[in-house]
Amino acid sequence: MVAFTLLEVMLAMTLLAIMVVLLFSSLRVGAESWDRGEKKIADVNEKAVVYQFFKRHLPSAKPLWDRFSSDDESFSFQGERQHIQFVSTFPASAERKGFQLFSLKHDDFGKHAIKVSVRPFYPLAEGEEWTDDEVTLLENVEEFELQYLAVEDPDSAGVWLNSWQGQDKLPALVKIKITLQDESYWPEMVIPLRLTDSQDEASGLPF
């Protein structure tokens, strides 16, 4: 019969305790690494969604005139430091067809979000109903800054403006700067617009 002394039992229990501590420490480090990886993936996906939104809709902005929503005609593309509106379209596979008026603004209250509202640009036919849609593009936004490149001379580099009001054409570029509340890195976006001199588009008539 094998007998253990009290010292041997205490030594075995100490070694077992150390092994358990090391095991749970390894599990905790692994779980924390997994969580960091998941958060990193979520952050990258969030940035990709926002970037794809601007890349898909802004370049196809149309230089249309609004001659039906008020007595005074106005150019559809309007921009401020924290607000932008433009006319564009959804992909062919989307349910909403035709030109849509996109409006983006930074909501400083609540979740400090960039919100997007969308409505048809042209008046609906009699009997049709279509409510405006508003969705949150990004939350926890500290700053949302926009600038617009005005190019008067094709040979010049142009001038960056903080406002695009009272214009009769599209800016050449739109610069978008987003700062999150957690101060995580967000790359600055510069989106080129497909400038056109088409009189059909500038007329504000459907085609």
C-alpha cells in the first residue's frame, strides 16, 4: 500500500492549482484575442459599408434642376459642411426605380449618427404613394465634415469649398472626413463625380 505524506499532498495540490491557473489564463487570453479579432472585422466591415455607399451613389449624381417642388427652381446638388443632398439611382436589382433624392446629415443628438433619407426626385403619378425612407448609415460619429472641389479652369487644380450652394453644376470631387467617438482610425474619402455637359440631364426632365 502506497502512502503519501502531508507534504507530498500539499505539493501535488499546489502544482495542480498552478496548472489550473495557467489553463484558465490561456483560455482568457484566447477569448480576448477572439473578441478583438471579431471587433476588428466588424469595424472593417462597417467602414466598407459606408465607403461603398458613397462610392456607389455619389459618382452617379445627376446635375438636375428641381422645378416642381417650389416656385423657385433649384439645383438638386446642395452641400454644406455637415449636410449633402444629391440625385442618384439605386442598382437595377433594387425595388426603387428612377431618380432618388438622397439627403445625408450628421445628427448630433442621441447616437450621434449619420442619417440618410431617400425619396423620389420626380413627383409621383396621381394615386401613387411612396413614403420617405430614413436609415442610419453610421453611429457614434464625433465629426462629419464635407468639402467640395470647384474647378473653373481645366488647367487649374481647383479650390476646396466648405459649402456648395447656389451653383449650377456639380463639384469635381467631394471630400468626406469622418471622426468616430472612440477615436479609431477612419481614412479620408475623396469621391470623384462623373461630370457631364448633357443638356438632357441639366434640363431636369426625365429621360
